[in-house]
Amino acid sequence: MLKGFLDRTLTPHFAYHYQSATKIDKLLTGKTAKLFITSRGPAFFTKSIYGSVVYRWKHLVLGFCGIKVTKTLVLGNMNTQKSTEAQRKEFIERCAANID
């Protein structure tokens, strides 16, 4: 569903434009975004490795259109006993505090 949403919203001539096979105009330059991500794996793994989820969103999806990511919050270990209800509540509060 998320891929379908992105395919229908970040469309050519709205979000980007190919001038040639190697030159792309980023039409949403000047826009910003904040990433709030939950992960089943450790948070450091989700955000620190080349090709990670954060890298893909920051550079390959939003960056492709010119959108700059200003803040990234990741809550990891969502499917283990390490993630408590208090940690999840604190993460939600941190996300809410970062919404402008």
C-alpha cells in the first residue's frame, strides 16, 4: 500500500523530471521531511548501514525528489521483550514533540 501511495503521489513532472537519461530535475527542492520509523531489528542497524531503511528513504525516495530529511527517529527491537510499553510511549511522545 505504501509503494502504491508513493507511486501515485511522487509522480513525474510533479516530484521530478528527466531531462535526459543522466540528468534529473528535483522538483520538490526546498521541502523538508522528518522520518519516524519503527523496526523489528536494533535501531542502530536500521539507521547506520549503507542501504538501510533510513538511507533508502533519505536518499533514494525523498532525496530523489529534492526533499531534505531534517530529523530521523528510530525505535528498534519492536518484536522482542526489549521493547517495553514505556519505551514505545516515550518514542511516541518524542515524535509528537518533533512535529512542527
